[in-house]
Amino acid sequence: MRNCLFPLSCLIFSSALFAQQTGILFQWETSSGKIWKTFGEEAAQLKYEGEIKNGEPEGLGVSSFHGTTFIGKWKEGKKHGQGTYTSSFGIRYTGEFKQGKRDGKGTLTTPDGEKYVGEFKDGKKDGQGIFTSPDGEKYVGEFRQDKFHGQGTYTWSDGTQYIGVFKKGLQSGQGTLTYGKGKLEGDRYEGEFKEGRKHGQGIYISSDGRKYTGEWIESKNDVQVKLILDDGDEYSGGWKEGKLHGQGIYSFSDGGMYEGGFKDGKRHGQGTNTWPDGNKYVGEWKYGKSHGHGVFSWADGESYSGEWKDGKYDGYGTYTLADGRKGVGEFRNDKPWNITNYDSFGHVTGSWVEGEKQ
């Protein structure tokens, strides 16, 4: 027997087992819909070669048009049953068809490397399936209308993973987000999501075991939270990359409170800190320490107003005692350096020069 270049065509046209008619048809577009005719031009109409019944493709057959092909089963002129569809630009589907559409189980691949293995309905991904992207991301779970919908697991290429409910392609409902490689590695959020973002009640557990429990509202530009920490402290304000960030109010379990700016989980920028013993600082902060210009008032009436560095008065300032006496000038490392002392009436009473009392 001669070698056959097109095995399916050879099978269709040479086997004596086929009782159905075989031949060539062309699909024509008409005002009433698509119809099949025995004549046409390959450049203008889709061409079909295979089994025919009542003037339509029925059984095994091959269709082609401008580089797009289908090899498989047909019924009443439409793709129906097992087959392989390949588009001219590289999309390929192998699986089940129903009434001309992908329907049932199959595998869909794209030229850019995306792959879906799972269930289809009415031409779309629908049911259980597995999606993988060319950069290594993966989704395993439920689909509806070509989108992640229902229970599923999405894993990013850096190892970050979300397990929970999806709606119209986005995390929405109850879920757990565990962070992979990077600043937040090992951190975890368990709670409610909405449209792909943390929204509602949830618990954030950092890699060191610290827990933040409360309400989350995440927008495109920032995250606002109302939290209770596991040590009883409370926080209401901004949040970024697993830490307090932006404007907020932090209430300590011992009665103290800070209101102002945060950065990377620490007091930063302008803010006011009050202590349970009545002491108070109003001014600038840098990574958790008073730094810049600020005023510290003690509960006993003393105060310091001036420059700070790394949590200590350092630079030009005024130290005032409860009885009105003052030291004005330069301080270093919480101590007088070049200072002039005044009594409560403004008279000079002494001085410090380079840290030495005169």
C-alpha cells in the first residue's frame, strides 16, 4: 500500500467499513445563516473533507480555512465530539465539542505559553480546571465563563499563594494569602477579600508570629485597618507591606497613645505620643525615635523644646523647669553643652561651656 500523507483523510476515503458518504463541502455565509454546499473556493470559504450525511458534515472530518484547522467528529454540520482545533495564530484545543463549541473536557494552549486543562461549557472554561501561565503562575480550582470563580488555589511565581473563594476572576470572599519570597516572606493573611483585595474581617500573622486582628479596607492606593494586636495594643490607620504605614492612631494596652505618622511599622514624621504617667512629646519622629524638632513635657511641669536626635535632645533648645528657670542654648546627647541659665525673671544665673558648668 502507498504511504499516506494525511492519515485521517486516507482513513475516511479508503476504508470499506464506512457506510456514510464521504466528500468535500464548503461553508457559505447567507442571510439566514451558514449552509454547506458541494462547491466553493478555499480562499473564500471554509473547506470540509470527510464523512457526510444529508448534505452536512457528520462523523469524522477535517476542516480548514486560512490556516485554521479542525480534525475530529462532526454532527449535523457542527463540531461535535472529540477533536483538535488549531487556529492560524497558534491557539490549540484538543478535547470535546458540542454543537460547534468547546464543551466537556479538554486542553487549551496559546502561543504565548498559557495552558488550561479542564472542563468547558458553551465554548468557555467552566467547571474544574488547571491554568498555568508562561511565567510559572498556576491556578487550580473552579471556573465560570472563562474566569476563576468558586473555590480555588492560585500560586504566583515567587511562591505567594492564595487559597479560597474567587468571583469573576478575583479573590472575593473567605481566603488565606501566604506570601512567598520577598519582604513579606512567611507572612499570612486569613480573612475576607473583595475584588482581589483584603476587605472585611481578617487576621494578619507575621513571620515572627505577631498577630494583627481586625478590619481591613484595601484600595488601589492604600490599605486602612482597625486592628487589635495579640499583646492588647490597638491600631487604626494606614498599612503597607505587612506593617503600620501612613497616618494612624496607636493605643497601648498600658494607657499610652501615639497619633501621627508611621513608616515601616515605626513612628515616623509628625506625631504626638502620650504616656500613662502624663508625659507627652509633640514633634518629629524618625523610625521610632524623636528626631528633628519637638517638645517634651513632663508630668511634673518640666519641658524641653528644641532639636532632637535619635531620641535625645541634641541641638539648639530650651529646657524649662517647673518653677520657671531655664537653660537656653546647645544640648548634646541629653546634656547641656553650651548653655545660658536664666531665673524665672529672665536674669542670667550661670552657663555651661562645652559640657562644663561655669
